Amino acid sequence: MTRHSGKFWRAVLVVFCAAVAGWLVAPSLVVIPLSFTDRPTFTFPPTGWSTQWYTNFFTDPSWLWALEASIRVGLLVAVVATICGTAAAVAFSRTRFFGDQGLRALLLSPMIVPVIVVSIGIYAIYLRLNLLGTTVGFVVAHSVLALPFVIIPVSASLAGFDRRLEDAAAVCGAGRWTTFRTVTLPQVAPGVLSGALFAFATSFDEVVLSLFIQSPYLQTLPVRMYASVTRDTDPTIAAAATVILALTTVLTVVAGVYSSRRNRVR
């Protein structure tokens, strides 16, 4: 009786999770057929099919310029946030000092503080430092938002790491940097990779902060999409959204395959 009851509730849980997942994913998938419509308006379901909106996207210099800017800034943010976040996670896991919990909370605060509040503060600072509309300004601002998404997975990987391996490397004469590079980093690589992926996705998807620090000379793709919605609503924006969806999906699949292969090897 108990066994059958357990199977029933397990099946109910699976169905419920599938329904929730479908509810969350469905709005994102709607943009795919919208991007192939033959009408110059958002019509769902499409009455005809066409690739003209992808042609508009890949032949319009403003869209390509925004896409290139988003990819460039996202890659730089992934590098900066991953390095800083990994270093912070290692420091928090290895040492204890006065105020360490407060510093950790400060670094994780961008996950809690509304983005609009952070944006106003960064805008005021950038206005004084002349960093508005610069690649450096975008990278620094986006890295602040992406930092928590690196610290959390790397800290989780370090929590399950056997520090006796580091002690063994030290006994064999390895220095701290050599020990970290050859022992620690390979063991926590899945967490670091996840953090880098989240950092890139955070930067690539950020629109509120980017609206504050943009300039006519540097606009990311989400900002360009927002501007397109406010001016003219044609399905080119659906094509841009599908490109973003495809790019993030490919990155997620690649990261998943890499992590699964590492787990099998280990």
C-alpha cells in the first residue's frame, strides 16, 4: 500500500514539475514561430511563413552592431566576473577574518537590490567619470551584477572539495599558485564553468542597467530591442529574440555536456 502510494505521489510530482516547466518555457518558445511570420505584425499563430525578418536582422547594420556589442561585452564580463568571483569564493572558503560575512553579503547584494537602484547609482558615478557608453563602463557595471552568479556555484564546488589534495601537493613541494592551477582548479572546473556561463548570460540579457549607461555609440542587443519596441513593432525583434534564445541554449547544452563528461571521467 505504501509502495503504491509513493509511486502515485511521485508521478503527481513529475506531472506538476512538467506543467510548471512548460508554463515557464512556453512564452519563450512563442517567439520562434512569430519570427517566421509573413505578416509585418505580431500574429500568433502565423498565417504564413517567411524568413524576411531574419534577413532584416542580419542585413541591418544597427542590429548586427548591437549583437556584436553584446557578445563582446558578455565575453569580457564572463572573464572578469569569473576571475574575481572565483578568487572571492576561494578566499571565503580558505580564510576567516573580521567582517567576512558582511563582505560576502555585499558581494551577493546585486541579487537582492533592485537593478533600477543599482543603475541610478552607477549612472551617477559614470557621469562624473565619463564612462557612459564605453566598453569599460559596460564591463565593470555588468560584472558587478554577474559576480554573485559566479561566487555561488564556485563556493558550492569548493564546499565538496577535499583539501587534503592541496596538502599533498604542498608536501610534494608545489607552491600555492601551482597547487591552485593543477589541483584545485581542475576539481572545481564545473562550478567555474557554470559561473562563467551565468555571467555571460547575465550580461547578454541585461537591459535596465544598459539603458542607463548606453550611448548612441554603444548599444547592446537588449537595448536595441527595447528601442525597436518603442518605435516600431515588427517581427524583426522576434528574430532577435530567437537568436538570443538559440545562443543561450547552445551555451547551456555545451556546458551540460562538458560537466557530464567530467563526471563520467571522475
